[in-house]
Amino acid sequence: MIEVTNLTRRFGQTIAVDGLSFKVQPGEVLGFLGPNGAGKSTTMKMLTGYLRPSSGSARVYGYDIQNQPLEVQRSLGYLPEGAPLYVDMTVAEFLAFTSAVRGYKGGESLKRIKTVVDLVHLGPVLNKTIETLSKGFKRRVGLAQAILHDPKVLILDEPTDGLDPNQKYEVRQLISSMARDKVIILSTHILEEVDAVCTRAIVISNGRLLADETPQSLLARSKTYGAIVLELDDKEIDVKVLNGISGIAKLEVLATTSGQSFRIYPNKGQNVLLDINKSICHNNWKLRSLTVERGYLDEVFRTLTTRTAA
Ligand SMILES: Nc1ncnc2c1ncn2[C@@H]1O[C@H](COP(=O)(O)OP(=O)(O)OP(=O)(O)O)[C@@H](O)[C@H]1O
Ligand SMILES: [Mg+2]
């Protein structure tokens, strides 16, 4: 597992990472969220031995990132931000090089390269030089080199940045399928990705940890989480009926071009759906839709990160 303790990195006056502590266990997919400049990439660079911490420490499967960097690097795969690659090599040459650096030879090397080429669909571009590839294909080459040795730990800095929707979907599937026995840390600005692939999310701003919880509990911080949106075809209903339902904390009238719409906030832990349903039936309201809101990660993200900025 990974254990990070008070990890700190300064660049002159800037404190890029400020006393971060967290743990990640195998089977977890941890998402790093945070505004531009929050310190996500700097944290990842320290975990991979690319940058030295100013203070604090981190252990990867018991190996210290500063004192045993080679042991750490053997056990991890890293997709850096922007995927810097040897751009004058062809994809095939680059993967052969990566495989040789990882110590593979002959048939084993060919097998590993074939596996990753198939996994991230690089077949059609194998003989193209990397500099001539589109952004998404460069990203895929970066991902291929990160997973070639089937590492126990994967650190992926914005793995789906620049990919088309089909590839985004495939890379997320790939991450989920690899997750069972690995520790995976990824950063992203796509909040739906956190919900889709991460088992846990860490929100960082100005290098500090603001939240460390499941995506579901982050969603539950949303102002509208659990609220019921009711859309009726009726032009005028007696709002007093809705307001009279016990367990309702607030009723919001929503703007609509036809009929009437409401957002109903229940008191915490109260299930008012049954009573709302009864009112609809009892009053013969013409129900268009009834939805329970799941919350919005972008709203939670904004609330968390702008409050600290202020
Ligand atoms: N080599 C460096 N020299 C000086 N300052 C740096 C260096 N690398 C990062 N920083 C600063 O550290 C802070 C954190 O940067 P970092 O790249 O870790 O942010 P990030 O969360 O990855 O942002 P983004 O979402 O834009 O990728 C920023 O203020 C950045 O300008
Ligand atoms: Mg970054």
C-alpha cells in the first residue's frame, strides 16, 4: 500500500504541497481532484521519485521514496502529465525500449508489448513516430508504457485528458479492470470520472487536503442531494398540499415554460416520496416526472475549493 505522511514541497516562496497525509490500499482507485495549481502533479512526482519532497515522507509497499527510490520505481507505473515521450521514436521502438528498461527480453518482451498494444489499441500507429501522433494517441502510448510491466501501483496524471469519448470510456474500463489487486492513483478534472472509476476521492487546494472520502459521500455534500424534483402538467395546484406534508424542510418553485415544477427538500433522513405520491394520486395531478437528485460533484468541488481560496 501507499502511506503518505506530511508530504511537503516548496518551490521558492510557493508551497505546492503542504503537509499532505493519506493512505491507499490495494483495490482502491484514488482520485485526486483540485483546481489548476493545487499540487496534484507535484504530489505524484514525489511519489514516483521524480521530485524530492522538501519535508515529510511516503512509503510504497514499505519502501521509502527517498531512500529506496529504485525499489519504489520497480513496483510502479507512471503516466506523467502531458505524457513526455521520446518523440522521434516510433511507437514500436518506444515500447521495445520501455520493455528493455524494465528488464524483459525475447518472447516475454514481445508478449508484454502485444498485450498493451491490444489493451490501448495502438496497432494502427505502431510504425508512426510519436511526434506525428495526435494528442489522444500520445496519451495512449504513455498509458501503454505505464502498464507494460503490470505494476502493483499505477500513478496516472490525467489519464483521459485529450481522449475522445470512446477512448475515455475504454480507458476507464481498463482502469477499473486493473483495480482489483493494484493501488491506483489518478488525477482528473472530469468530475464524472471520479464517480465512474474512483472508490475514493481526495480534494486538494493550495497543496492542502480538503476532503478524503468516497465519491458518494462527496455527492451527499451537494445542496440538492436527495431533493425531489416534481414536474406537473397542471397549471395551478394548491402548494399548501405539498407544504403540508410532514418531513419537508423547504419547497422551491422552479421556473418552467409549461405546467409547474418544484424542488422539495426533505428533512435529513426522512423519506417523503410515499406522501408526495399520495398527494399526486389524491389530487389527480398530472405527473410529468419525479426524480430524486443525486447531487452535483461540480457544485461540491466549487464550494470546497472556493471557500478555501477566499
Ligand atoms: N518546477 C516548478 N517550479 C516552480 N513552481 C512549480 C514547479 N512545479 C510546480 N510548481 C508550482 O506548484 C504548484 C502546484 O503545481 P502542480 O503542477 O502540482 O498543480 P496541479 O494540481 O497538477 O495543477 P493542474 O490541474 O493545472 O495540472 C503551482 O503553483 C505550480 O506553479
Ligand atoms: Mg497537474
